[in-house]
Amino acid sequence: MKLLGKYVDKGMQGNVTLMPEESEDMWHAYNLIAEGDSVRSTTIRKVQNETATGSSTSSRVRTTLTIAVESIDFDTQACVLRLKGRNIEENPYVKMGAYHTLDLELNRKFELRKPEWDTIALERIEMACDPTQSADVAAVVMQEGLAHVCLITASMTLVRSKIEVSIPRKRKGNVQQHEKGLAKFYEQVMQSILRHVNFDVVKCVLIASPGFVRDQFYDYMFQQAVKLDYKLLLENKSRFMLVHASSGFKHSLKEVLQDPAVIAKMSDTKAAGEVKALEQFYMMLQCEPAKAFYGKKHVLRAAEAQSIETLLISDNLFRCQDVNLRKEYVNLVESVRDAGGEVKIFSSMHISGEQLAQLTGIAALLRFPMPELEDSDDDDDEDGAAGGDNSDSD
Amino acid sequence: MSRHRIVRGMDYNDEYDGYDDVYGHSVDDDCVSPTDQQWLYDRARGQQSMSAFISKNKNIEEEAEAEDDDDEAYQKARRDSESFQMPELDEMEQAKLSSCVDEVRSVVGDAVSERRIVETSMRFDYNIQQILDEILNDETNKKEKEKELEKRPQKLKITAPKTALITTTPKPTPTKITLAAQKDARRGFDIASPKAPASPVVSGRNTPVDGGDEATRSSAINASFKISKDQAQRNAQQLYSLERSTQKSHIHMIVIGHVDAGKSTLMGHLLYDTGNVSQRVMHKHEQESKKLGKQSFMYAWVLDETGEERARGITMDVGQSRIETATKIVTLLDAPGHKDFIPNMISGATQADVALLVVDATRGEFESGFELGGQTREHAILVRSLGVNQLGVVINKLDTVGWSEERFQEIVHKLKAFLKQAGFKESDVSFTPCSGLTGENLTKRAQEPALKSWYSGSHLLDVIEHFKVPERAIDRPLRMSVSDIYKGTGSGFCISGRIETGVLCLNDKVLVGASREQAQVKALTMDELTQTSVFAGDQISVTLAGVDINNITVGCIICDPQLPIPVTTRFQCRIIVFNVKVPITMGYPVLLHHQSLIEPAVVCKLTASIHKSTGEVVKKKPRCLGNNSCALVEVETSRPICIERYSDFKELGRVMLRVAGVTIAAGMVTKIR
């Protein structure tokens, strides 16, 4: 992302002009833009003209529109951001108040105006514009009959394709069907790598599996590459890396990102850091349960006592519709920082972020044990539990 | 035979009004034999209340009383532990006693009252081994009694379909509910499971067929799938006795143990010795393995058939073969021992009735397999949680330690304590010394003088011979779990798996998987022999017609169209947490193993942590679950799966949760949403 202009006044009101350069920037934009903001960008609009005689002609015009955002839609697979809202600026083609849907495009600048810029949003811009953070890794997690081809960028894990082939079991005197099924499966995975992995961007390709599937696949792939002359694969042979994972399901990526060899290769990507932080939280919960808490109520209480050392928070909490709720979370982050704590904002597109989002989205490691938190909540938690039960049982 | 003639003469279409012809028929009054009649409760004959009826009937009364007694005893035991005063002893005795009690507690848990432990310890003069034996044996006796009691009403039920055949106007209440309402037999863990409400078995939420109550739903299904009269009115027990009474009983045995314990070699040698592998094939294996410089693998090659397995010298998938003993047909399932292939082993173990645990007697090898993280431990716990309760332990490779009795006893001692903790009854565990490579003590009694000098017990084949055949649930609705899908010879495709409950016959209509697609059985084979009907416990392959191969996945369940299996994405289960590195919190991603199915799932709610033995709620909504805790949790899968409550179908109500290649919890389904 390129920052083209930033005018934020003391009251934290103002606008920012940005230019997304790669698909990941769309994710950042998605996290930046909230309902109620106004966005100005060039777009294509179909305009209908009615002549005096009554015949109508329609034409497509490229024009610049400013809309007040009413709904935001992010397509994770295509990395496209769609913003729907009413036109709020005079335009020769579009009436005031008319609805339009803006498709943000790569390499086209857009201007974002917010009634109030908070630190989280400003940080997000900084992070998005930091060029050093782009270390793309492709990962294939597989087991017999199941494979996920994923692309891990700084703040997103995208499942590019999921391959599911049912492979017949080996049975007495009928091993061929098993081996044929396996070959078909490997072929599909290889084709998927060829199609989805862009070796210009991707630094390394991790192949992870339990048992010997990865070795078998690796051998198969390069045999085929030699046989069929896939230059792309042969040239990039050194970028492939074999790692252990316990299964072919998506959340095994977590194990992959914890592998020391992978950490060394990926050095400081956000994905690996997040996995590590979450792991630390779980370890703390095991060893000293009074120093690790999750859930908004507990964490807010701990923050009041200024005891939070590390705050883990999922970015989907900041994307909520409710302005006040967002403000609450922003204040929490700021108060933790003021108290000298560390704040880790997890991307909900990563595996670890997904897990954190399931774990209420917010967790904290404390400086000192606060066992009273655990005891005190029983009675007031009951209400929440009862409420939750009601909604669940429907 | 006169009864049957009446049936044949009947005009079925007149009688048939959809719903009434469902699986179970109620017993009607006018057609029950007089001897049966006195045991049957019937409101129409002036037996106004169930309780009055029960008090009039001696047999049933006895059961009720016994259960009450049991309850009372239990209550007393509980009260005991609360208000039990330690006997007065001198200091030395006191210390001995308390350490003894602690030791016993660590094995039996809190299930046994303090008084019992203290009394027993004093009786046996603080000999821990004896005390444990006494207490555990007593426990098992109690359970046996319970089981006995549970069987009784089942007998009553079995007579029902027989009589139903001649009924002219069957009542719409299915009789099989009686069983569901009974207390479930406690296999697996010893946790008091909740009494199942006397509701129909089918309680699926996300079923494609809507309609609130049971009646409308099954009539809706009936309307859409015209199943044959035959299938609807089949008498499972009769069919079973007709087909199987002359045959040997069938049993499935899984061979488990740490990697390189010699499971495949042992089985290969056993197959060779029992004449299931020809001389010629064996010779071929010998030559080929010699060529690779791995002659010790020649027996393992009998079961390890893929090139990959042979080249690496480890089993990767469950190998299957069968042997016949004097009274049994045994299907051997050779499980992989390597940690990465435990998913395969689990899918094999779900099909097994009994297990053979192979341990390596070599110094250092046994220890590495047995310590934390070794597969000896994990496998034993896994099969136990999957409902296997008979275990034969084979101390293998004893030739490498010179057939030392000392070593044998050392291993037996260590394993005994562990297996007891894992929940195996001592009477159901046997220990056999042998050598898979030399074939010592496999099918013939000990020949080796060094072994003969101290061992005169049974050989391995004998041990297998003496496994008890578990009871098969033949009269329950059909459930079959799919473990493999492949292209068969001829048209269509085959699925193979095990019939968990019920009966499956040629040309039956069945429902497949979570999508509940209808299919028809075109062929049935068991051990490469064509069959017309197969029964619970059989390992079979089925050729299906009318369903797309892409809609069947490994792990899906095939079920009866009239009493289909519930389909859900969210269910509640009671889990026991094993040794975990990090605690389980809500939102914890796990792999759910259910039969052969492996599905990613999320623990989405920790409802309550409960006491391990009493089942009382210790804490509502705990923050996390640590080691060896027991809890009620809710699990959500991304795709709908077929699952049953443990109280309805034990076989299909068990789940395993695994994370990063480690089994973190085992559980049973208590509620389906």
C-alpha cells in the first residue's frame, strides 16, 4: 500500500489517500474502512439517458464518486473489496443520495475520510505501508486423500485450493487401486501448486504431512517435472521444504509454523509470531492459570488493575458495526500500552487468529496472578451463560 | 407353520397404512402365547398401572429390587465416605494405612469409598497388590450383575417381533424404545451416564425432512421411500439363527503396540503357521526380502503389501486377514504402530471386538514404547476408550533376552498396573510370552527349553481361541460405518465397512451419510463370498446402486430408512481429558474421530467440568480443562455428521479428540442438537 496523503487534525478528524498495490492491501483496506466513513474513488457507472423522444440509451462512464459507506463486503478468495453506499457529492452523472457500489481496484487511489481516526486505524495504515513485511510463503498441508494449498502472506492465510480424493485402502491382492488413487491425488496437488503458486513472489513452498506422504509427493512431483519438462518446478526446486504435520487439515498449519526450521526461514512474519504468542498463552493457562485470562469481562478487569503484560486481540473485534464497542476495544488497547504492556493484534485470516476469534477474540497474559478474577465471576457469569444457552438451544 | 400360512394369505396393501409398518411392532394382546402373556404389561386387561403390574410379577420385581438395592448400597457407600471415621491405630499402623490408601486411590480413583479401602487394607495387611485385586474384582462383579440385569428386559423384547409377525393391527409404538430407556451398559469409561429420556431414538435436528414429531417424520420418509415389505417386517433374530447358527462365531481382533514391536511379523508368522499363507508365497517373500537385505521382514510382508510399506519396513495402513481356530473365525486387523498413522489405527480399532497388545521385550525397547509418548500407552488407552475390553498382551522378542523369566515378570508387573488404571479388568487381560520371528509359542506349546522351564501356559492361538464373543445388537436398526470406497469388479462401486447394529439384506434400501441419499444394496460380500444377508459385527463390502460415488466419503454411516441416524453439526459430549500439553479452552480446534470419520471440529463450549467418578458438576463453565479432568463440552463440526447418542447406540456414540497427532480426549455423546 502506498500512502499518498494524510490530513488528520487534532480532533482526529481527517482524510487519508491510499493506493493499494497488492491483493493483501485489500485486506488492510477492509480493516480500515468502517460503516459511516466516506470513500472517494474512481469507478465505472452505467448511466441511462432518456432523449426527448423517449428512447433511452445507456452508456458506461468512468467517474469519481464519493459515497458514505453503508455495507462492506470482502471476498477472501478474489481479494476484492466492495463498498456500498449513497452518493454524497455532486456529480454530473449520479444524483445525490443515489446508491452505488464501489469496487476498490489495485493501483487506483482512494480517499478515505473518517469522522474519527483512532490509533488502531492509524497503526493499520503504517503496517500496510511497511514494505519490509512482505514475505510470502506457500504451504501445502496434506495427508492421504486430503490436501490444502495455502498462501501465507503477512496478514492473511488464503486457502487456494482444497483437494479431496477418496483413495481406496490397500486390500489383499488389490494394491493397484490404492496406488492408482494415490497417483491421481498427487497429480491434482501438483497441478494445484502449478496453478496457484506464483514463484516470483513466493519465497518458499512448505510441504507438510504426517508420515511419508510429503516425501512420496516430493519424489512424484519432481519425477513428473523431469518427465514432462515443467521448467517452473525444476528451477525452483531449492525453494521446496519438507516439514512434519500431524494431519492434512487446515489447522495443522499451526504446527508447521511452529517448526524451528520454518521459523528460521520465515524469520519474522506475523503468522509465525502470532502462533507463538497464542502458544504462550496456552502454556501459561496450563502452568499458571491465574496469570492467563480470556473473555472480555476478565480482560477488562485485569486491564483495570494494570496487570496485563501481553494482550492478544483479534482484528475482527475492531471491525464491529457498533462504534461504541469499537471505542471500548481501542481504549483497552491504549490503556494496556500506557501501562507498558504489549499488544498483539491478530489477523483473523490466520489460523491462530481464527482460533483466537473462537476464544472470544481477546486474551491476556498477566504480570502477576489474579486468582480473584476466576472466583469472582461465577455469579455474574451465570446470567451470561443462561442468555447464551437460550440463544443456542434455538 | 400354520401361523405363517395366515400371514401369506393376508392382503398386505389393505393393512398397510404407511407409518404403522415401521421397524418395531408393539406386542398386541390377542396373539401372544399365554406363557408370554403373563409377563407383558397390558393396560387393556385391567392392569391399570405399570407399578401395580410390576409388583404382581415376581421376576420383574426381583430386578427392580436388585436395582434399588444397588442404588441403596451406592448411596450408603457415598455416605460412608463422607462420615467415615478412621479406626484407631498406633502411629506406625496409621502411617502404613494412609500410604496404602493413597496408593489404592491413585489406581481406583474416588469411585470406591474410603471405608472400603481401609477395611480391605487392614484385612490384607497393607499388601497393595492384594487390596487392589480385591477391590477391583468386587467392582467388576457389581458391574457384571448390572449387565445381567440389563439383559433381562432385552430378552423380553426379542420375543416381540416374533409375535408381531402375526399381528393384524400393529400399534404404532415401536417396541425397541424399551432398550433405549434402559440404563446403558457401561463400557468405555466408568461414568454414570444420564438416564436417557424415553424418547424415540431419532432426534436429528438438521434432517432434510422436516416435521416436528416422530410420527410425521417417519411417515414422511415412508412416503418418499417405498421400502419393500420384506425389509419392513424382517425378523432379525430368526434370520440370524437361520443363517448363522451352524457357523463358527466371528470375532475381530486388532493387533496394537509400539512401532517395531513386531506386530506384522507376529501376525505374518501366525498366518503362516496356521496354513493361511502358502509355502510358495512365503518362499517368494523370503527371497525378495533377502534381496533387500531385510530378511527379518519376511513375515511382515504377508500383511504389508504396498511397495512403500515394504521399502520402509513399517506398516502404514491397517492390514486385514483371517484365520480359523477350532471354534472361531478371527479377522486379524494389523494396526500400524507409528505415531503418524494413529488415525488409521483408530479406524481399525473401531471395528475390533478384542485387541492383542504386542510389546517388545528387548531391553530399552519396551521402556521407550511404554514411557510417556510411547505408543504402547496410547494404543491401549485408545482401544479401551473405543469399547474393546478384552486384551491379550503378547510379550514379543523374548528370544533376544534369552527367554528370561525375570524380564517377563518385570514387564507383566509394569503393564498390569498400567492396564488396570486404563480400565481393563484383570480377568480380561492375559499375558503370553513368545517370539514372532522364531515362531515360538505361537501355535504350539513352548518348545524352547529355556522357556519351557518356567512357562507352561497357553500359546497365542489358544489365547485368541479363548476370547469371548461379544453380544451383537442384531435387532437394532441398521447402522454401518464406511471405512473404504473402491471400484469393484463389474458395475457400480463397493464400500466396505462393518455392520455396527442390525441386519442388511440383498436389495434393501438404505440411506447414505449425512446427505441421506437413498441407495439400494446390489451385492453383499463377506470375505470374498457372496451373501444374501449380513448381521451386526460382520466386516463386509456392499455394492450400492442409485447413489453417486462422490457423495460417499470414508466415515459416513449407512442406516435404516425407517429409523435414520441423526445428522448434526453440533453435539454435547462427556469427555475425559488425557495428558495434554496445553489445556482445552473454548474455541480449541481439534480433529474429531468418530468411527472411520475424521473431521475438523471446534470445542465451542465448556458446559461444566464434572467429577470423574460420581458425575457431579464440579464447576459450571470452567475456563479451561487440564490434565485428567472430566467435562461436558459442546463440539461443533464444519460439516454435518452422522452421530448417535451413547445411550442409544454405544458403538456410534463414542468420539475421540486429537490435536497435533496426540489424542487429547475421549468422550461419549450425550446430547445431539
